Amino acid sequence: VGTPPQVSITPNTELQEHVIWNAHMHSKYLAQGFSSHELRYVVEKFGQQNLDVDLPPEVEVESVWVDAQRIHLTSIRNSDNLSHLKIPLATGDRFSRVRIRFKTSSDALGFRTELQKPLPKVNARILQAYWSVAVPPGYELGA
């Protein structure tokens, strides 16, 4: 509703960083404080072959997938910094789908608990992002 948006070409048409068209994180929280998360990116590749991801130090990575291929964690981790991942994007394709599964733990859910979003930092421009959350029976999401 309203006036239609206007689009123009940017002066610098050579992109140096990847573009994440869609970033979706789905989180499931348990009453005891454990949570599991799945982060999905649709990445348009520009420049480098890798997507650099810096996860918060408190997360435990379970798996990483690029398109339909599971990536061995030892091949993408830095031994000096285990929360930094260098995820290889598909070489022949312009777009890749990246999926990262990890878990965290915190204090048990209480009467009123503010949930923390354990989002990583990536070497890409994110155009759209959203977070969906599931909580156990007996709890509900508030504003």
C-alpha cells in the first residue's frame, strides 16, 4: 500500500562480499535450559569461495550442510578458534543453501525469561532475516 518503491543501480556494481538473501533461525527451547537451533542461509556467492561464520563461543556445533552435502567439522574449523567456521560454498553454482545446527544451554526457563538469540557473524550482507521460536507446553511467547 502506498507509493511503489523506486530502484536504482548502485555506483559500485562489483560486489566483494557474499549476499545472504534469506537467513532463518529456528530455535527450540526446553524448560531445563537446553536449546537447539537450526540456521539456514540462501547465499549468493561473490568473491571468496568460503562463507566465514563466527559463532558465539557458548554454542556447540552439531552439523553443517552445504546444499545436500554434509561438511566434516574438522575440515572447516580453525584449531585456534573452534567457533570460527570457513564453510566452502558450491563451486559451480551461483547460489548455495547453508544449514548450521547447534545447541546451547542456559538457565532453566522461569516465570518470565528473556530468550537470547545466539546469532553468528558472517562475512556477507544479509538482506532478510527472521527468527522462529518453539517453547515447551506450559510456556508461551510474550511480547
